[in-house]
Amino acid sequence: MRVLALVPSQKGHSPGQRGSIELWEKVLEPAGIELDYAPFESDRLREILYLAGHRFGKAREMIAAYAERLKLLDKLEGYDAVFVYREAALLGPAYLEKRIARKKPIIYQLDDPLYMPYRSPSNGYLSYLKFFGKIKEIIRISTVVIANSSHIRQYALEFNKNVWQIPSVVDTDKFVYKPFENPGRVCVGWSGSPTTLKNIKMLERPLQTLSTKDICDFHFIGGTEFGIAGVEYSAQKWNAETEVEDLRKMQIGLVPLPMNSWNPHKFIMKTPQYMALGIVPVGTPMASNPEVIEHGANGFLANTDREWVERVTELVEDSSLRKQMSVRAAEDAIGKYSLNANRGKIIEAFKSVVNVCRKFS
């Protein structure tokens, strides 16, 4: 089975792609499913897309990339199916997907609630060129839909009955669990991106209280300045090459999520990544966190400032509990959110294209 994979980003540059189709390839290829990648972005578009400004440059590169996508429509004969990750193009309605669906079955993966309107902090009103309403159209015309969260799955089922829920998976060849040695002073940490710095900022008051107690250290990944007053912390930019070793500096991982129209629908990949390394998560009870974090067993859920302080304090001061949760967290991440744990479902979802096409042929 040969599949053309229409993805937004070049290989190795998008966390979403790395935690799904790029990892899935490791199990799809041995099962006889060959992928040919066709990224939407050019080198130049990747350089400027998430920078502020560059509107004319972004528009020019987007148009050129869309033109390349149109050329692909004449090259589908050698494929059994087309895999679409999120959307075939980063702008415009579902025109490309509709053209593709007339020729080949579509395997559609949706791992973010793209049906919810939002304004990108780096692209402003250009975000609205994405046509948020097109997502239900893509779901409707797809032969197979793969959703990574319960919320997205429920949305997809409104428009398509062949929906598979497969979580974004942790690369356990990279995120390898190693029992923590006695760390001496416990480190509480957070990892994110420049666009999610507001997430850790929402914990400013609990962090100030914990800092006053002087019972732990703090380390944040994703920038060098987090603007958290009254808290001493070390910080660094995220680095793909050193990501795992950087995360190993912490024994407790924070997963705060602000309420907005987007977050409740998401699968929060950082939570199982922490867990795979034995980092005990403390997270907001929102999105996938209540499903991934078993409160009191492999981590804690915290909502109020008081709960954040109490849960982190308990883990810092009770080394036995922290070790017990660390082991359980790693076991759950490997057993539920690793590539191997989802191998069969991934292969079956792709091969279901053939079964559905036979049923309706």
C-alpha cells in the first residue's frame, strides 16, 4: 500500500508530526504501508511563518506552496490513498481535499481543534485565511479519520462514522525511563514554547508561595525570561538535540492550562512525555489531562492556587510517594502512549481504507 502524506511541515520540525505520522512510519513500513511525504512549507516559509510581521513574505510563500499542492493533483495515480495531516494547505477552503477525494481515499488525521476559530499571536488576522469551517468538510469526505483526543473524536463522529482515536505517541526510543537517583534538592519544572509562556505565568502566585517555602528548585524550558516575579529559577531555550537530558533535570513536571476555546479539546503531549521519563506530572484538570493523569496514582490534578501549592509540596516533601508515582507514571506512559502500545491500532486504521472502499464499491 503506497500513501502520499500531505503534511504542513518538513520532517523533523513539527512536534505534532513527530509525535504522530513520523513515528507511525516505523510501524507502517514493516506492515507494507509506504509513505511519501509532501510538506506544504518551503524552507523560506518555515523560517518566517511563526515570526511576527513578514506579511508580504508569508503571503508570497503561501501562494507558491499552494501552487505546488495543485500540481500534486495530477500525480495521484501511483498511490492507493492520500494521508492528510490537519489540512492539505495552510490557507483556503477544503478545495484541495475535495479534489483529492474524487480520485483517492483520504486518511485524515486531526490532532488539534482546528474547527475552533483562533487568532495566531504571530500571524494575526492572517489566521482567518485558514477557513475554520473547512474541517468538518474534510472529515465528511475522508474515508478514515484519526483523532488524538476524546473531544476531537466526538466532534469528528458528527460527520464521519469511521473515526479512530489514537493518541499522539511518545518516542520511547528517545524518552527512555531511568529511575531517579537521590536528587538532593528536588527540581520542579515546566517545558513549553514561546507561544505557551502564558501557561506557566498563570502559576505565578503558587510559585511565589513555593519559593517562599524554599523547599525546591525551579527550572523552566522554552525561553530565558519568564517574567515571574519573586521566584528564583533557572531557564533555557528548548533544544531538540538536548530535550530529554534537559527534562531529566526535573522530578516534578507542571502542566498548567489556561481556559480558552482551544485548550479543552486538546491532547496535551507534554504530560505523557514527562511521565515516560518518570517525571511526576501536576496538571490542570482539562483537555486530556484527566484521562492521562490518574489523580493520586501517577500524578496529581490541581485547579486552584491552593491545590497547586499543596500537590507540589506533597511531592517534594514525600520522597517515597514521589518515587512510587514516578514508576507508575512511566509504566502508564509506556503502556498507553508509546508507539508500541498503539502499533496495532495505527496499522488497522490505515488498512481500514481498503475495507471501507470495498464496502462501498
